[in-house]
Amino acid sequence: MMECNPVNTPIECGVKLSKDDGARKVDSTTFRSLVGSLRYLTCTRPDILFAVGLVSRFMENPIEEHMNAAKRILRYLKGTFDYGIFYTSSNDVCFKGYCDSDYAGDVDDHKKHY
């Protein structure tokens, strides 16, 4: 991943991840370790919160598509290493907001996830 190309978004537009049991499985320990590290990083990087939450749904039986989505988050982080929550002593405050506009987008159970 050190030589990967950065991307502009943490997840591809229109991606619908699902529990496809017939797809190629990946090592669940590696996937869980990666997702756990990403979940820890969301404390200071709220811009990846939705994408990490999406891949976190597949910790039980990850497939190659889920691993690729998690790796895309890493590629996004490589290009945005200067983003994050920084606390300074100045009074200048700048907020950026993000919104999930995908209502009932889970293709497996059609529920809305926060």
C-alpha cells in the first residue's frame, strides 16, 4: 500500500456492498485488524466514518470486494493525510459537514444505517 495511488473519496460513488457468500473469501483476521485500525482512526478523521461503518458490517465473513473497499479507504487517507481534527489555541473555527443521503441503501436487508 506504500506505493498506491491516492483517491479523492473514501468509497466509490454508488457502491453497494453485500454479503455475497459465493465470492472469494479473504483472511478474516487481516480484514478485522485493518477495520479495527480504521475504526480507531475515525476519532480524529470523521470524513471516513461512513465508509468505515460500511465495511465494518462485514467483519464476520469478509470477501475480496470488502477488502478492496477497506483498502480504498487507505488510499484516500494517503492523499488526505493533512485532514483531521486539530486543536489549536487560536479562536479561528472552521467546520466541514458531511451527510449520508442514502436512505435504506443496504442491499441485504434494506435498512438505514447510521
